[in-house]
Amino acid sequence: MTDESTAPPPYRWRWLILVVMLVAEIMDLLDASIVNVAGPDLEKSLGAGSVGLQWVIGGYALTLGAGLILGGRLGDRFGRRRMFLIGLASFTAASLLCALAPNIGLLILFRLLQGTAGAMLLPQGLGLLRENFSGAELTKVFGIFGPVLGLGGIVGPVLGGGLIQGDFFGLGWRLVFLVNLPIGIAALIIAAKAVPKKAGNPAVVVDMLGAALVALSCALLVLPLNQGQEDGWPLWTWLCMAASVVGFALFALRQRRTASRGIAPLVTPALLRKPAFTVGLGGIALFFGGLVGSQLVLTLFLQIGQRYSAGQAGLGNLPLAVGTAIGGAVSGAVLADRIGRAVLQIGPLVQLGGAALLWFELDGVGQPGSFSIWDIAPGVAVSGIGAGMVIAALFSFILAAVDDDEIGSASGVLSAVQSIGGSIGVAVFGSVFFARVKTGEFVTGFQHALIAQACLLVAFVAITFLLPKKGRPEGEAEGGIEGGPGAADPEGLEESGAASASAVRP
């Protein structure tokens, strides 16, 4: 055992590593939500229709989620510093390409590339922090992450709305992407200086075929959901969705065969044999699909239905953000430990109450010009409180069904499903809303979206009864802090590389 007096001193630039990790996470959070308020401007500038807008918003989450697990394995193989720098440089470059896009087709392509770069960038964060912090400092590091990332999720629509409405230098919506350039370049310079060089493990075999199956299956699922409403749900849309199910099944089979040959798979096969975990994956997709989709519909309703400016629509999201923060604080500080799994059932019921209140508030909405955000703020805020209660606790209850040495792989899979679920939510809720927008029925479109959300919440509540009654202690759910599994066996997390410190993202 090494005496503390002879232990090497802490790495000199370790706190700068924390800074660049936070910057990378915040850039991801901003780009996941900042574009929500750009719809009307994209329509005017590039002629983006409803399907194009859904792809601009949901395409980023799609490629991010589809690539997260692969990005973690690439970090194991080639070194986390190298993959972090490549991912950060690529993300910044893709942001510039998005800002320069001359038409909606190229903007969608560049958003897909931006999500792919994010998938290479984000999974490296946890491993880099664990390599350079330990003990009480590591606990403090993860204590900083939560509030900062929560703020990033709130700021996205507000910042996006302010940039678009300000129309600085006549750049309009392009500024929501250009804002990444100075941030990304500064973070890249600091990271190149501060993050120490550490070689990867050449013995790690990256399952590229498995990664391709995941990406293809995700695309086959989201493509028809985005395009189906516009095309009248032809046969090919149903065939694509059926093929996606086959693709995911082939991926699971591939992981088992890879593990049987003694090669580390992208996903630990034992996870897929745990009913509580596989059910939890469905719960993650249902919950975040409904949450992200309903937030998009709120913004579209304000901008398209009530003719709010981008800045006003961004501020219109504040009741939801404040409610989510309140719900998360109550759940994390009081309810989750005292009532256990029941918090995951109370939260959706509160959301359903907020949706019902919002429904009746929408019945009283008049013509554009007479509407105020205060007309619907109570219902939106109550919905946010319920969502915050679930967000604060959901991952820990799912991870409670996972063995200690599987937490890294499990966290990466949950984060990926969360992003993909959000992409599906954008496609489904966008289609539901725009189906009524064609006839000018904005309130009805919003109410139909509330019905869709209610259905997802009811299904989510049913799933929660199959989850463990108690969640993992705080810290273990985030990767083994404070003596959790990562402390006892760092390889449980280090080898997966896919677990992000921001596993639960608003």
C-alpha cells in the first residue's frame, strides 16, 4: 500500500480539465435546445418546412445518441485525450458549417455531423476526470456538475431567443451556431495544454459492425416518424420501423457473440438479460420522448400559433425550467430517500395534473395579440415540477438493478437511449402538432400533443412498478463516487468509457 506521504502530488492543471469538461457538456446542452426557437427564422431564411425543422432539432440528438457508446470505446482504444480533442475540434467545425449552411438540406447534414462529433466528445469526460481527481476532490467535482449543467439546460432557449431576436450583424439564426466558435476554440486551446497525454489500450477491439447496426436501426426508426405524417404513412414507413426492431435484435445478438469470443462488447450482454434494466430503457425513452417533444410543441405554439418573437418564446420556456428545478430539488433533497420508487409515480401524476390544467388554460386562449404567457404559466410550471421530480431520481432507480462492474456500460446505454428518445419525441410530437397547424388549429394541435404526452406518462407509470424499490445511493448512480463501485474497481467505469458525468440531462 502506498503511503500518502510518498504518493505523487495531484496533477497541476486538473481544475482546468474540469473547466473544459463543463464547457463541452454545456455546448452539448445548448445545441440540444437552442435551435428550438429558430423555427420561423429557418422557414424564412432557408424555406424549412415542418419535416426539415424536426430534422434540424431531432437529427442532432439522433446521431449523438447513436454514437455515444461507440465514442466511449474509441476513447478506450485510442486514448481519451486524443478523442476529446478530436471531438471538440469536430464539434466546433460542425457548428461553423451549420452557421454557413446555404439550404435546409445541408443544415440537416451538418447537424447530423455535429451530433456525431458530440458522441465522440462527451463520453471522454468521466474517464478524464477520474484519472485526474480522487477522493474528496472527485466528490466535489461531481457536486459542481449538477447545478452547472442544470443551468445550461435552462439557458438554451433563452440564449437562442435573445441571439435570434438581437439579429447581431444581420446574422439572425446563424448566431445560435456561431456562439460555439469562440467557446470551442478557447476550450480546445486550454484542453491541449491542460489534459495530460495518456495512451489508449491497443488491445481494445472496437465493434464497428455493432456500432453500425445501432446507427442504422436508429435511423430506420426516426426517419419514418419524421417523414410519415408528411407522406401519409405509406408502406415504406412501416417497413422501416419493423426493420429497426430487427436491427436492434441483431445488435443484441452481436453483443452476446462478441462477449463469448472474449472481446469486450459495446454493451455488456448481461445488462440485456436484466428485466428491470431493459424495462428501464423503455421508461427512459418514454419519459424523455414526452418531455423533449412537449417542450418543442410549447415553443412552436408560442412562435407559430401566438406569433411570439424568438426572444419572447425563449422566455416563455422559463415557467417550465423553473418548475423543473423546483421538482428536482424537492425530489433529490426530500422524496427519493423517504418514499423510494413512489417518487417516479408521483412525478408523472403531477405532470398529468399540469397537462390537464394546461388543457383548460388553452381552451381560454384567444386570438394572437391578446395572449400572454401568464395565461398558461401555471399549467406549464406544474408540469415542470412533475418532470423535475422524475429527472432527479430516474437513473438511480434503473442503475439499482445493475451489478457494480456494469455501471459504466449501463450509464452509457441509458444516456444513449435518452438522446434517441428525445429525437423520437421531436418526430412524434412535431408530427402531431403540425398535423393541426395546416388548418390553423394551433390550440388543438397543442392539446393533441398533451394527449400524446399523457399516453406516454401512463405507460411510464406502469413501467415504474418493475423497477427496484430503492435507488442507488447518490454518487454510485453517477459512476462510483464516494466509495462506490468505481472507487473499488475503477475498471468498471474506465473500460466502458461511455458513461457520461451528465447521465441525467434536462
